[in-house]
Amino acid sequence: MKTIIIIIKYLLFIILFLLFNACMNGQNTIDHIMEDYAENGRKELGSPFTGTVLVAKNGEILFTGAYGLRDRAKNIPNKIDTKFSIGSLTKQFTAMLVMQMVEEGILKLDDSVSTHLDYLPKTFAENITIHQLLSHTSGLPHYGGLAAIGVNSRTFTSTFYTPKELAIFISKIKLIDAPGKSAHYSSFGYMLLGTILEEVSGKSFSELLEEKITKPLGLINTGFASNEFIKNETAKGYIFNEDKTYKMPFIKYGGHFEEAPDRDQSNIYAAGGMHSTVNDLFIWSKAIKNNTLLSENATKIMLHPIQQGFAYGWVRNWEDIIERNTRARLYSHTGSTFGHASVVSLFDDGTTIIFTSNVNRIKAQKIIHKLYLTANQLEDKYRLEGYPDRGSLLEFEREGGIKALNAYFNKLSDLCGYEIKPSDGSLQQIMTLYYKNGNNIKGDSIRKIYMESYNPSRNDMNQLGYRVLKFNCQKAAEIFKEATGKFPNSPNLWDSLGESYLECKAYKKAIESFIKAVKLAKSTKNSRLKSFEEHLEKAQLLTN
């Protein structure tokens, strides 16, 4: 009997040792990955990683780490308790506050905006509900909607608004679809939710967060604060600029960091103005899973995807993760603001991955995917196959062309549980292949689908026009002409149209377009006014 007990104890010791060793190896591997991203992230992420990371499994933290500098000028390193701006992760907290008030009977999901903000035009506010704002189905656009009303984005982000002033401003933005008809991600919708919360409670968004979320959960490093607080108490935001000259191999990181511009907290507000730490966000994630702040039924309503995977403040089955790992299922959301990026990902198997970063833009999906595989000791062998090569038209059609492309996204849609379409960039690339090879009929047919189904932004259309301008100025002019019809108040698009005419030697049309660009730039105080004036002067000289 004693021999059996000794053997059992010995086996238990070996098992515990192996488990401990595996855990330590997992930690070391995650740290190695993040150290590599901190040094060489430009190659895979578009920027070296600088920020904090937390990985957990079934409610227990496996790994935390801090990388890079909080303040590059003062050489202050990031620490695990460094506060970061978390951008659109704020939407999770705003959705929670709304759902708490729904449970309390203060709000109803089918309430119209006009029910609580009666000072807004009824033509706008009567037809949009709280449910639609939460699920991004209100018809409101994202920040691309500013151009449609002739407002410069930098002017908007640097302007102070009271919540009421912000709501009135948003009511002037043109809807891109009828409320409830389709899903379009919109921060403006969550700004309206913040205003509604303040209106019905008589308290500020910051006070509501503290009373209903951060204080009950003990989130001591989370909140919505002033511009001064963000400037002095959180990690400074940076933009990484890759050096594309011969100097790159001799420059650390292959580029350099620039401090990102500030944004006024009043206009990012309940859509993206909060700050937090990875440890606080982990406590928050557990509260979601454990129904700490809401009943189980209300949590289910909050997390139920409506269209395009959008739930209230969350996204179900982020396609960029699913196509890398077809076995994964998750709730997640990213956050992005000037010089900051963040992610909270809650996988159905109990894996939690959170990071906050003070550099933007960064390819978050690659970090999440790699850390998930490492934390679960999985091989990278579950990727969705069948995406046709887009390097050349010959390769694209050899691998099945449009038919194969549709089949791939049908599979991805089935896996995610909602319709997924090729990205704007992919469709532009395919259009460009057909245009470049002289197949304008096919290119135009794809462009028609693109315009009708994707509702491209001014930047998307500008990008497409310049892709085509490299080899076909007439087709590029046609695209830019369509773009100015869609966004007549965009000086940049009129300038691009002028450049395409200039390339085609249609100098009179080029001058007319540049004059329009200059006029619009002056009226909106556009930062590129001088460049537009130089283009006009060049066109005028060429006519003489």
C-alpha cells in the first residue's frame, strides 16, 4: 500500500512539474513574441509594438507584460499599470450604461432619440431608436460623414462641444441609409447615446461611469476625464512613420515615431474618450462574463449580434480572426484614436486577450491570433483556404477568379454567422487588375457593385482613382468625377479630379477642378490649401 501511495505522489509531482513548466514556457513564449514585436513589429504589424498585454485562461491570468515607452521625449517606460486611451472600447461601457438603465425602466430599447432629446429636428430624431444606435443600424455614417456636410475632420476633432451642441451637430449629418435597414459602424451613434444618458440621469457621462461601473468593480485606473488628464496622466500617443529610403536598414525600427495630435475629449466622448489599463479591462471582461453588472437575460440581449456581427458595444466573430483560425469563436472590439490602439477579445473557450498600445495604426488581428495560438499551444493550421491570388489577373483567374472569391466569402460568412464581403481594398485591387488589362466592362461591373453595396468613403474613392491613374488617366477621371458627385464638398476629391485631367492634358477641365478645390479648401480652412493652389498654378502655366 505504501508503495502505491509513493508511486501516486511521484506521478502527481511529475504532472505538476510538467504543468508548471508548460505554463512557464507559455509565458516565456508570449513574452518572446511581444519582445520581437516591440523590436521588429514594423515588418508584421506596420509598427513596433509599444504598450501593455494581458493573456488569461478561464479567469486566471497567464501573462502580463509592458513594452516600449510611455513618453519618448522623457524616456519613461510603459508599465503594466500605465493608463492608455482606449478609443472605441468605450462603446462597451456606454452600451452597459444604457442596458443598466433599460433594466431600471428609465430607458427602452425602442425609444426614439426624440423621446429624450426633444430639441433635435424631428425629421432626424423621430425615426432613430436607441436599439439602432447601439447596433450601428441607425443609418448614421462614421467620420467619413463629415466630408458630406463640408466639415474638415481635423476641425471637428479639435473643437469643444457640450453634449447638447454635439447632438445638434450630429443631427445635421446625412444618413447613408434608412434607420434599421443596414449596419454601418458609427461613432456618432454612441455620442448620441452618451447625450441621452446624461439627459435622463442629470449626471455627466464621467459620473455615471464611476457610479455604475468603475466604483462597483474597483476599476481604479479607468474613466472618462479631461484633456488635461489625458495629456498628463496617460501614455502619450505616437504615429510610426516607416522610412522607405535606402536608410531603412540603418535606422532603429526601420522608421521613426512622431507624437500624435491631440483630440478634444468632448467630441470623442461616449464613443471613444475613456482611458484604462489591461488589468482593469480584465476585471471588466470578467464582469461581462459573470453578469456582475447586468442580469443574465440583459447580458444576452447586449451580446446578441444584430447585423454584420454588431452587438451592443461588441462584435461577434471578428472575421479577421476567424479566417486565420476557423475553429475560434469570440466576442471582441478594437479601439483606435490618435496614437492609440486597443483590443479586448473574449474567446468562447475561456481565452482572454487584451492589449493597449500608444502607437497607431497597428495590425491588432495579427497580435491576437498569434497570442491565442501560443496561449493554447496550437499550431497555425486552421486558416480558411481558397482566397484566389490577386497578384496578377492571370493568377487571379487561374485560381477561380470571382467565382472562387465568392465561394471563399460564403464559407467565411457561414463561419462568422453573418454576411462577410471582400474588403474595400481587395475589391479595388481586383477592379484595378481588370482595368489595367483593358477589360473595362468587367472592371465597371465590379465598380457598380462596389458603389451600390459598399457605400465607399471619399478616401476609398480617392484611393481607387489613384490606383487607376497610374495607367489610365481617362478611367481615373471617370472615377474621380463619380466621387465628386458623391462628395461634392470634398476639396481633396476635386483636386484629385484636376490631377487626372492634367495627366490627360485636358487643361481647361483641370483648371476648373482645381479652382473648385481651392474655393472649398478656403471655406473649410483645409490644411492642404497651399498644395491645391500650387496645382492650380501649374495647370494655368501649362495652358500658356
